Amino acid sequence: MYLDAIKKQEIFEKYGKSNTDTGSAEAQIALFSYRISHLTEHMKLNRKDYSTERALTMLVGKRRRLLDYLKTNDIARYRAIIKTLGLRK
């Protein structure tokens, strides 16, 4: 499987406060970004996989909502996560 418990802990440790910090917005955004990149590669090979396309669209929306939340409440955290993940130019 592409995302096992060890990979999740690495993501949470790198972007969250600790490896058990699964609730912070930064950790969730990083996890969603990893999943989005994986599903994007899958969609390049399987163009007619509509259920995966819907899941990808929903993940992008979740990440967008979390980014909007960070932008309105703490602009410094928003800019930091954008810079580390490279989501914007």
C-alpha cells in the first residue's frame, strides 16, 4: 500500500508538532497533499476511473478548506505551510 502507518508518522512528525499530532491543520494539509499527488499519478494512467476522480476532487476541496481556515486565523502558519509544501508560486 502506498500509505502505511510508518509513512503517516513521518509526515506528522515533519509537519506537525510530534508524530502523534494528527489533528493540526499543517499535518492534515501535508497528508492530503501526499494523497493528492499519489491520486494524480493514478489518474494520469487511468483516465476513466471516475470514483478516484471524485475522491481526488473531494481531497482537493478538503485541503482548500483547511488552507482557507489557516489563512483567516493565522497567516504566519499559512505562509509557512505553503512555503514548505510548495503549493503556491
